[in-house]
Amino acid sequence: MKASSESDPLKSVRWIMLGLVFVSSGWPQFNADQNSRTTIERNQEPGPGREIGGGAATIGKGAAKGTGNLAKGTAKGVGSLATLHPIDAGVSVGKGAGTAGKDLTVGTVKGTAKITKGIGKGIKKIL
């Protein structure tokens, strides 16, 4: 009976050691996969669709900002004209139109650049 009682504690130690080997071998693999996924997700650039959409949004923002400046200059010009200041009215309308043209041009150029970049990414993805 002594032989069987001595083998029982050895069997339990063997099972514990075997379990620790399995757990410890799987642990580093799980952490490596998890860390590599998070670094890949952080380093991704926007896709072609997002670039093109961003470009269209930039063009829209430039147009809206330009329209706002044109309306602001026109309103100031009307106010100056109503108070009998024709020179100030002309200056306000001219300034509003100039600023509107600048904003519209900047928005269009930046938006077109983003759209072109998005199209290039799309073509690169196909080829």
C-alpha cells in the first residue's frame, strides 16, 4: 500500500505541472496577437472613399465660408449705403467679394487635392 500512496501525490504533481505547461505556453501567444492588432489599427491611413469624401467636404466648407463672407460684405455695404456712406459701401462689398473669392478658391484647391489623392489610392488598390 505504501507504493500506491506514494504514487498518488506524484500523480497530482504531474497533472499540476502538465497544466502549468499548457497554460504558460498559450499565454504569450494570446498577448502577442492582441498587441499586434492594436498597433495595426492605429497605423492605418484613411481609405480612398474617406479621402474623396473629405475632399468634397472641404470644397463645401470653402463654398459655405465664401458665401458667408460675401453676404457679410453685402450686408455691410447695404448698411453703409443706407447711412449715406457710398464709399464705405463700395469698400465693404468689394472686401466681402474678395474674401469670398479667396475662401472659395482655397477650399476648392484643397478639396480637389484630397479627391485626387483618394482616386490615386483607389487606383493603387486596384492595381
